Amino acid sequence: MNMQTPITHTAAEEALIAALGKVDSVAKEAAARALAGIEKSGLPTRRVEAWHYTDLRNLLRDYPKPPRAIQSEFSSESLVDLPPLVEGYTLGFSNTFHVIGHLAGMPEGLSGTVGEEALTTTHGVPVEADTIGLINAGLAETGVVLAVQAGVKLAEPVILAHTCADETASNLRHSVRFGEGAQATFIERHHSSITGNFQSVVCNLVLEKGAKAVWVIDQELGVETTRLGQLNVELAEDTDLTILILNAGGRLVRQEVHVAVNGENANLAIKGVNLVGNDSHVDVTTTLTHNVPNTVATELFRNVVPGSGKGVFQGQIRVAQPAQKTDAQMACNTLLLSDEADFSAKPELEIFADDVVCAHGATVADIEDEQLFYLRARGIPERDARALLVKAFVEEVFEDFEDTELAGALVDRIESWLDING
Amino acid sequence: MIEIRNLHVKIADTDTMILNGVDLTVKAGEVAAIMGPNGSGKSTLSYVMAGKEDYEVTEGDILLNGESILEMEPDERAAAGLFLAFQYPVEIPGVPTMNFLKAAMNSQRKARGQDEFTTPEFIKKVKDAAGRLGISMDMLKRSLNTGFSGGEKKRAEILQMSLLEPKFCVMDETDSGLDIDALKVVSDGVNALRSPERAFLVITHYQRLLEHIVPDSVHVLYKGRIIQSGGKELALQLEEQGYADIIAKAA
Ligand SMILES: Nc1ncnc2c1ncn2[C@@H]1O[C@H](COP(=O)(O)OP(=O)(O)O)[C@@H](O)[C@H]1O
Ligand SMILES: [Mg+2]
């Protein structure tokens, strides 16, 4: 037995314990488990390997109260007011209240529901009993459970919009199943007011045989908001999934992506842009597990840190012994634009099969003087020249993204962030 | 047009002197050539004119139309009409050449208080100029200089020079890496730009380029100093006899 001295809880831990203790829904058991974990060991610190670069215990300042009513000034209206990214069928949540999108108006071929069912359904995706999974399982109050029916190709994206405001907590849990041969694009959009909000969002996705999906996470939270996000994915054979992550906000952000590649000829691409604002901490942690032969995975992240922010990328690729002919490539490139900027990249390969191609590369650089001088010598002022170089660096991520309209919309979001923060 | 007075230059973060008192005047309408062995400071001179920060002027001045440019930023010098065709044009992945051209042309116009070009105006200008230089529009969709062959890079420099319509053009070894046909195309491009209002400083190793772009004056730079000046026949003499004689005489 491990002897442990009882720990002194931080303010955030105490608030979390209090919130978990009040849960009296279908999530009651999960909440009790999460509570016990935090009570005993606290939130993870840098001594926990998975959280080495994101010391949650020290970084999480507080856990605000969940709202008991729709907040007045920053609620459904502000969700409606979000600059549209692209047209699509939208289900919107203001804190945990479903405020936009009638279920009756769902496009043909999409079915599902919104509510407590989301807390107990994962479409069979095993939920890891890790920090984000446990906290969210205990605290989530609602979410969507959706299925794209077999053989259906949705013409427009499904948008899961989410905003929170007024120093509140908002925890959502979504599950989406893509039936055999289904094709669809889903977009998670996360916004918040600039006050200190907390959100956790866990999404569980299953792609059945031959399904093809794009999953976008557009995170543009206010600068004081904390976000713990997790995407758990299971891929069957012949599936094709592109995950695109844009982090362009938040004070403390951790986005996890866990993919189990369980079917042959599955093709996975994870692309991401992390724009790390002043004083913020943005962490993307991915784990890919290849369990069967002949699958392909590519990861490409481009990160820009203009001020005193800190970015983290952890990319783990596990190739199980039967997963011969796995092709997994991972690249993480960072531009640091100031001396105070910081980025840690930790690629990790665990390979038990012998006939695989796996590679990873991480670079950290600042803007090249030669390039800057060349542009300036042509009459482009320094600020514009820098912006041109930063945009070029980031936008390579979208180079062969099929949906050019969506790519263009995300590039616009990136450019407006860079205009303000770059 | 341009007046270089007693220019002394060192590398900014060391005490190594590269230019040791260069004096050179190029009048409007004139084409001046600078020749000299490797390492004599030709590229340094061109970079200092363009405003590169790696170098520090310790003495002397550079005047463009009577006004010192030493305190001006590189982009301000460009907007004032100075253009440097680089010996080694820089590759910029991710910036399509067309986007770059538009940014450069409109930045300069904005700095001069002129209206920016509309997209159709801009595209027409680029198409015309590219056509004359044998540059395909496909090439201009690619990232700036990225993966361009040596010849393509030099043509792209001349394209930029044609589009930006500078008053004073410095060309640093534009002939290196060009085959005879490309040399002809590039020289024709430059000759088309010759006018009474424009001046050129052509840096080269070889007489070959000067057969196509015939200079009004030729200057020999050696160890950071102009050691001899003359007419176009000086280039011929150097071609035949090499630098040894002139260097020996200057010493
Ligand atoms: N940034 C620099 N740092 C160190 N040495 C330099 C730098 N630029 C030029 N030099 C040196 O100055 C001298 C002149 O170089 P350069 O101007 O390139 O000559 P050229 O163009 O005539 O061949 C050379 O000895 C070169 O090595
Ligand atoms: Mg040179």
C-alpha cells in the first residue's frame, strides 16, 4: 500500500470538490469518483507525466459556479451574434442551456437528441479515466447524441456552438456516430466572455466502416477562460478522418485528442494551429494507438507565440505489434516572436511492430532576418512583412484541405487574431 | 541621382571594415558598372544602399537625389525609388509570388500617397511585364522564389524591378547563373527600363553582361575602395588582362 500524507487542497480543488459533491443526476456516480480522486491526490502536477508541461494544480486558479439560469447579457443573443464561420445546421449551448437549433429541423440523415442522454452514451467509445474524462463525466449536464446515418452525405456542416459567460462553469459531453459510408463535417465552436469562465467539453466519435468525416474545433475563448477539451475517437476500416484544431483564445487551454485506429486502411490527419496569446497557456496533447495493419496517420501543428505565452504539444504514437505497415508522421513547428515566448514539444513513439514508417520532427524558430529584409527591401513595412511571414507559416496547415470555404473562414479568423495579437 | 561619399562600412557586430572610403556618383540616365574580384565588397555596397542591418556606416554618406538615405528604413528607401536586385534572391515558402508583388507595389504606392492598384489593374500590369520576360503565370502562383531555378529567380528579380518602376536600380551579379538565352532576356528587360530619369548600378564579374547592357562608366572595386574608373573600354581591358595590373598600379 502506498502511504500518502493528506494534501492541502488549492482553492480550485476545493471549489471542484464542492461542485462535484452537489451533483445529483445520472452523473452522480461519476461525480463521486472524480471527487474521491481530487480529494485524495489533488489535480495533476508536473510530476504526473501526462501533465508534465501543464501543471494543472498550479495553473487552475478557480472553478466558478455553474449558472442556474440563462445569463442575461451574454447568452443566446451573443451566440447568435457570433460571426458565422460557414453556413450549417447549428445546435447552440449557452453555458449548459440548449438555446439554438430545433431538433425537428435536423437535416435529413442526421438523427439524435440533446439532454441528459449525452451523459451516459459514448457510442461505445471507451472513456479513459483520466483527469479531463473524470471531471467532465462528473460535471457535464448536457450535450448532444447524434448519428449520421449510413450512406448519408450531409451537404452542410453540423455546428456545435458553445458560449459561456459571467464567471460561470459550463461542461458539455457530446457523442457522434458516423454510420457506414457516412460523410459529414462537424464544427465545435467555443466562445466566451472575457471574464474567468471554465469549460470542459468531451466529444466521443465513432466512425464506422468507410465513413469520412472532418471534425473542426474552433476555440476562440475570452482571454481569462479555462478550457479542458477532449476528443475520443474510434476508427473502423476504410475510414477517413481529418481533425482540425484552431486554438485562438483562452488563458489555460488543454485539448486532448485520443484516437484508437481499429480498422485497416484507416486514414487519419490531425492538423492544428495554436495561437498562444500573452500570459496564456495552450496545450495540445494527442495519443494515437494503431491496433491493426495498414493505417496512415499524419499530424501537423503550426504554433505562433507572439508575447509571453507558453505552448505545449505532446504527441504520442503507439503502434501495437499487429499494426504492421503503419505510416505515422508527426510535425510540430513553432514560431516564437518574442524573447518571453515559450513552447515545449514532446513527440513520443512507442512501436511494437517491426515493419512501420514513423517519423516526427519538431522545430522552434523565430522569423528569418533574410526573409524579412528581402520583403522590406521591396517596400513592405516591417509590421506588414512580419505578418506576411507569420501567416505564410501558419497557413501551410490548410494547404491541401479539401473544403476551401471552411479553410478560408478559419484563415480569416487566424488573420484577425494575428492582426490584434501579432 | 546617387552620390556615395567617402563611405566606410564595417560589419555591425565586429570591427571588421569592409568598405574603406568609396566615392561614386551616378547621374540620372547613367548606367554605371562595378567590377572587382570576389570579396572586394560589391555585395556589401549594395546591401548598405538597401539598408541591411548587418552593416554599420562609420563614415561618409549616401545621397539619393541630394538627400541622405542612411537614416531611412529599407522599405522607406524602396518607396523613395531604390531597388536592389539580389545576388541571391531569398526563398519565402507560403507566400505566393502574386500576393507578394501586390503587397510590394501597393505598399510603395501607399507610402508615396498614391492610390493602390485595383486587382484587375494589378493583374494586367503583371501579365504584361511577365509576358515580356518569358515568365508564366503558373510560376507566379508558386511561393516566392521557392524552388525556382537560378534563372527563374533572376527573371523574377527583373520582373519586380519592372513592376516597381524604381528610380535607381542596383543589380548585384544578375548575370551569374544565367545561360546565354536567359542573359539576353534579362538584358532586354533592363534595357527596356533605361530612361533619362533612371539610373543603374550594375555589379558584375564579367564583360559578357556589359555587351548587352552597355555601361556609361566602369569602376573597379578592390578591398573596399574604387581603385580605377573609366569608360566601357575598361571592362574590355579587364576581361583581357585581369585585375592584376590595375591592382599593382593602385598599390
Ligand atoms: N555579414 C557579414 N559577416 C561577415 N563577413 C562579411 C559579411 N558580409 C561580407 N563579409 C565579408 O566582407 C567581404 C566582402 O564581401 P562581399 O561584399 O560579399 O564581396 P563581393 O560581393 O565583392 O564578392 C568578404 O570578405 C566577406 O567575407
Ligand atoms: Mg557579391
